[in-house]
Amino acid sequence: MFGGGFLKQMNDSLKYNRDLLGKRKSLREVYKEEIRRTSGSHKDEHLESIRVRVTERINKSKKRDTITRILTLIAFCIIVCCMVLVYSSIDFKARRKEKYEDKTKLFTTFRGRLPNGLEQKVDYFKKGGKAASTYFKKGLRHQNSESFYEAGEQFRSALYFYDTLITDIYFFRTGDTIPNFPAVYDDNVHHLIINDPKRAQVIEFDFYDGKIIQGTYRTTPAQQNPDYRKPM
């Protein structure tokens, strides 16, 4: 997603600069313009001054073209470098899983009415404590939404405004934030593999609707997991 935006910006920039270069006037057109600008009935007497002005205009145009090409090249290099840095810093993998046919059986759900027109939806693990808590208003996710690991530590903290996601933060079980968490907002189950470089380990779990599916969470030491990537 992120890379797509960069590519679009790069293409727009290159197209804009190509358009600028393509609009350069020919030598004949420049001479005609300068002759029309020359006042007086004896224009032949001003041919030398016209030639000088045309030469100056051509030189300036060449300088502008050179600067435009250099700036385009610099912009291209910056965009490529940014894309490399972004993708090299991604510490996760997301794989879609197909084995969960009935997702309604993944959690036990209760709903309750609250003041001010709010409704609270609480999901529980099939065996264990609370998996998530989300507030709704007029049938739309509104205000706070949280989810938890099976042992009770906070996994996710999100804020909605009538179903529009405002902020979304994920945490390791230690309480540290998980950087570059994948933007997985569809209705499918995904198997996530996330690097934890601070503790030199890899964590894996099945993920659905902002929640960890019970019994899927596990950790492995970095040296034993081929998916681990050393931080840059």
C-alpha cells in the first residue's frame, strides 16, 4: 500500500517533468517570437540583437532542462531509498488461512446496552478470559476497542468514530508496542509471524478481527526460526 503510493508519486513526478521537457519551443519558433517583439520598420537592422536574445533564451532553456532532469533523478533516488528502508524495516509476515470455516465459533460473544445509546460487545476465549471488548453506537464501532492475549495482557488498543478507525496500536506481551503491524482489516483469518528483535524471538498466531485465536500463539528463539530478520 505504502509502496503503491510512492510509485504513483514517482510516476506523476516523472510524467510532469516529461511534459515540461516536451513543451520546449523549437529554434524556429523562438526566432519568430523575437522578431515579432522587435519594434520598428527596419527589423533587418536588429538581426544581430535578435540572434543574441535567441541564443540567451536557448541557453536558459537548456539549463532549465538540465536542472529538471537532475531534480527528477534525485526525486527518483529518494523515493527508491525510502521504499527500501520501509520494506527492510517490516518485521512481519501475513499468510491467509482457510481452515476456519465457521468464524462465529472462534469466540463466545455477549452484548449489553449502556447509557448514551452505546452498546458493548465482549468476546471471550472458548476456554479462558476476555478476548476483546468493543463499543458500538447505532450499530457502528464507536469509541474504544481493546483485545487481549490469553494470559490477560493487552494486545490491541483502537479508537473508532462511527466505524472509522482513528488509531490502532498493538503490543507485545511485555507491553512494548509492535512496530509496523500489518494492516489486516478484512474478514479473513491470517497467520501472522512477527519479529521481536528486543528479545531475539519470533512470535506467531492466527489473527481474526483484531483478536488472537485461542491456542495459536507461540514463540520461538530467533536462531531457530528461518523467518527471523535481524534489525538493520
